[in-house]
Amino acid sequence: MATKKAVRGKKSSKNTLVIVESPAKAKTIEKYLGSGYTVKASMGHLIDLPKSRIAIDVNNHFEPEYITVRGRAKLLKELQGDAKKSTEVLLASDNDREGEAIAWHLRNAIQSKLKDLPIRRIVFNEITPQAIKDSVKHPMDIDESKVNAQKARRVLDRLVGYNLSPLLWKKVKNGLSAGRVQSVALRLICEREREVENFIPEEYWTLDADLQKGRTSFTAQLVLYKDEKPVLSCGDDVKKIIDEISGAPAEIIDIKQTEKTIRPKAPFTTSKLQQMAANRLGFTSKKTMQIAQQLYEGINIGSTRVGLITYMRTDSVRISATAMEDVRGWISQKYPAELPETPVEYSVEKKAQDAHEAIRPTYANYTPEYVKEHLTRDQLRLYTIIWERFVSSQMANAKSRTSSLDIRCGNAVFRVSSTRIFEKGFYKVMKTLVSKEEKEKTLPDMKVGDVLTVSQLHPEQHFTQGPARYTDASIVKTLEEKGIGRPSTYAPIISVLLDRYYVNRSNKQLVPTQLGRIINDILVEFFPAVIDVNFTVTVENDLDQVEDGKIEWSSMIESFWTPFDARVSEVMNNLDSMKGRLDETTEYMCEKCGKPMLKKLGRFGFFLACSGFPECRNTRSIPLARCPRPGCDGEIVARRTKGRGKEFYGCTNYPECDFISHFKPINAVCPKCGQFMVEKYDKKNGSFKSCINPECDYLHTQDEPMDESIDGDADGEE
């Protein structure tokens, strides 16, 4: 008996400390590992570069100076204390460059106190009992090449930011900043805005016909006139056709049927998930990643805590053998007829880092319906599209049949088409991800020679659509296509631009502010080689080479630093200061001291400030237009709501005048009624200019002479 106790005591003496990044993850993993393991969270980086100075020794191979992050010393000391009580330490930070750097810093910090303590690295793609236990059984060393890649990126971004930002402070305005990747993204958004502004819409018309046979009716569109594609540039063009075919019989002259095989799409990568969540769910990239993090780290499903999805930062569509077996087993039980003979494979792009699988549910049998009661509404919506996309990727193809009818009426030919999915295949698991185009439409059974009645003709005016402004989905798609950034950086890039007020989000579109455009113009003019898509792509490729151990990180930095440093010095010495140049005199007088007001650039755009500063500190928003309320002598200015800070436009005479508009006034007045114009947006017309007067039908769609009498700018500051 005594011997058994001794053996039991020896086994229990082993205590392994596992360090992860987040408390939620720690909680889940501790349940899986059980006794003998203590799981703690580092809360991200504990050791990093200081924020107050550049901390890069450019004369010593660009060696960074790391310090304990402010406010994290206590936590680091606690982890060192936990390590002292342990027989070994397993570092389980995320399996990417940042995670590897966190593990590296933790190892060094613990070893500085406990030199002989075994410290190993473990990685996993999903938080499941099996994955965690397998990783613990197979610990490894820290990947120094991956750490060097993170170090190179961190040093490079620090050198760019801490040299360009002071230049902007000295030459333009205090408080400005620039960054290697964010500035390229800003450039893309600014260039697209220029395209939007320069686009002139062109008028065109369409003609639809309501057709009927017995009780059956449908609508067809004009596709041919006199055997040619019709050019309908104005209402008169349409009227001529209507006058000609009115009263003419309509006859079906052709019926075509085509079949199409629809292959399921690959499981999600980070960028594809962000795009789909933005388009289908209306999520920002930041929100998508926050919710995905929650699903990955663990959700309480009854008495069990489960990581519901795999790691959410990946650019690979690879699926593990275990996951493949799991999902094929589920399909064979639920939809055996839709299980392909062999697993469906998807090609991984050459530039993709294949460390992680695609984003997928950890268990196929955890259907959205099964986990519904345990998730918030947004968690469920995101999990549903991940689950649907993954399960459908391993199911049989769908098949659709498109029927097309051509109907002749005089010299005009109208066409109507319908598509019907006759073999559902992978669509059997689709609910959220089925698009409007993929939903079934049917046409009545008809044959060539059938005569129809034209019940009504519908002429409709349209205007050509210019280039669309970037949205969260489209900017992420562009960044991915151009090789700018990595899955972990897409959401932060957008967040930084919004936080710095270089970009606004309006109707889900990303619109550059005046501040953003000014900074972009300066950087493009004086640092075109740095604020360049190709340069950013080259850097990303070089970082991949560092991670693969093919090039030395400091050599990579050296090749960039020498010409960049010379250019910064040249611009600093030769560029005349622009401070004060952005200030403009105005006709407005300070209501407090009577001195002229100046138009100044602030964080939230232009605003009015008293020229008597600092004696007089009066500021106010720039008037955008005269108040349209009869008898009110107030002016319309930009305001912000409390809390979320959403911009709206109201009268300066508030509360006596409660006029409010959520549409942005522009620098023009309506030629019909004389009230001010605003910029509106809808899905059909995109962005367009319209009169603020609800009783005026003026819709501005192309360059027309307008009264340019309104002064000011829409981005005023309270």
C-alpha cells in the first residue's frame, strides 16, 4: 500500500505550465488537459518595442530594443512564478508569426530566471480534445526563422512609421501619421474616389413587355430591334419602337435550353470569410474576426466547452485527413446520394502560407441547428456560413437548366429566361449562402409558334454606373489579389484608417476624408517608391523568404533602409513647411471677439477657428448651406451623435430650429428650386446628387451647369 502511495505521489508531482494568448482559450484547453496541467494566458504580447521612441539600432544590424509592455510587468512576473512551480513549460501561442514571436519572448523571459527549465513549443489548428492532446505529445522547438520574419516586419514598419510621421508633423501638421501597409491601402481608396468623382453618367433606356397567354403572364426584355442590339440612348428612341409595335401580335420564335454543372466552392480562407460576411451578413472585417475568435477559442455547449471552428487566420483551402473523414462520414449518413466517390480537393494558391487549414467547423455533426441555442445571433450567423461552406465543399455538384424564350413583336424581339436547379447536390445543405441567382425560377410550358398578348410595355430610364467605392469586402479582395498584407492584417488595416480618420464608412462604403486625401497626396508625391503596391508586395515576398530561412532578415532591412533614409533626409531638408498653408481666411467673424475666422484642418476634417488664438479659442463647424426652413436664418453644419459619433447635418439655430438631414450637403444649389443639393445613395443608383427639397423632383446625374454659391466643406468639426 505504501508503495502505491509513493508511486501515485511521484506521478502527481509533474506539473506542466501551458501558456496561451487568451483567457477564453486557456479555459477551454484546461478542461481538455485535466490534472497535471496549469493553463495561463499571456494576453498577447508581453514584450515588444516601446511606443515612445524608434528603439531600432540602425548602426548595429537594426537590432530592436525590446521592453516589457507597459502595464504587463505584473502578469509577466506571475507567469515566471507559475513556471518556477512547474516541471516544464509548453508555449501554445497562435501558430503564425506573431504567435511565434510571443512564444520566443516568453521563453527568453522565463529562461532568464530559470535556465534549466524545459521550455517547448506546441501548435494546433483547432481547439478540440484530440488536437490539444496530440500537440502536447509532440512538442517542438521555436521556429527561429518565423520569429525573424516577424522581427523584420516589425522593424520595417517601425522605420517607416517613425520616419514618415515626424516628417509630416514638421512639414504639415502635428499629430499626423503614416504606415507602410495602411498608406498603400489609403492610396487605393483615394484613387478609387477620384475615379468616382470624375465619372460622368450616361443615359440609357430599357423596354420590358408584359406578356400573357391565357392565365399565364410574365415579363420579357427587348434584346433585338431589326435583328440588331438596340441602342436606346434617350426616351425618343424607345417611343419610336413602342409606336411601331403597339398592337402587333407577339409570337414565340425560339426556345433554348442549356444545362450547367455547378461545382461547390472551397472552404473559407480569411479574406473570403471577411468578404462573404460583409456581403451576406453586413459585418465589418473587424467584427467578423472578433466573432471568429470567439468561435475558435471555445463556446459552452451544454456542460462541454468546445472550440467550434479552426484557426481563423489562414490563406489556405487545405483540409486535414481527419476533417475529411469526419465530414464525409456525416454526408454519408445525411445525404448519401450527394457523397462523391473520392474527396473533393481544391488547389492552394502558390503565394498561400499553408501552415493552417481552411476555416472549417471542428465537428461536422455540430450543425447550426444543433448549436443554435448556445450561440448569440451574430455568432450563429457567422458559424452557419462557415459550416455550410465547408460541408457543401465535399458534396456532389449541382446541375441547373436554363430555359430561354425569344418572342417577336413586329421588328422587336423580347427575351425571358429562367433557371431551375434539377439536381440539388451540395445545395441541400445551403440556406444562408444561396444567392438570389441560385434560387429557382420557372417559366410556363410553351412551344414555338404560340401567340401571346402584349398587355403592357414598360419603358425605363437608367444611367450608367461608375466605379463603386471600396467596401470592407472589396478592399479585402483587392488587398488579397494584389498581395498586400496577410490574413492577420486585413481587418487591422481598415480599422487603423478609420481610427485615424483618414477614411469614413458611409453606406458601408469607404470614403477618404480631406485629411486622408492630403496625407495621401503628400506621400505619393514625395515617397512614391514606398507608398507603392509593388513595393509592398515585394516586402511580403521577402518576409516569406525570411520565414523559409532563405534570406537573412537584417540584410533585407539594410537593402530598404539605405535609399529610404536618404530620401527622408532629402525631403526633410528641401520641402518647404506647409504649416499654416492649409489655413484659409474666411468671411465669417468670431461671435465671441469679432476677429476673422480661419478655415483649419483638424482630426475630423476642416473647421472654423478664431484667428485670435490662443487668446480666443472659439471654434465651430463650417456652414455647408443655408437652412431650408422658411423664416429660419440658420445654416446647416455637420454634427455628430453622442456615443457612436455618427455624422448628421443640422441647423445652427437648434433647438429653435430642429431641421436635420442624414444626407451630406454638397457645394451646389438646385437649379430648379434654389435649395441645396445633397449626396444620396441607394442600391439601384449607387451614389447620386439630389435636391434636399422633398417637393422638388430634380435628380442630378451628370455634369450640368449649377450655381456654385455654397461655401464650406462637409467635414466640419464641433
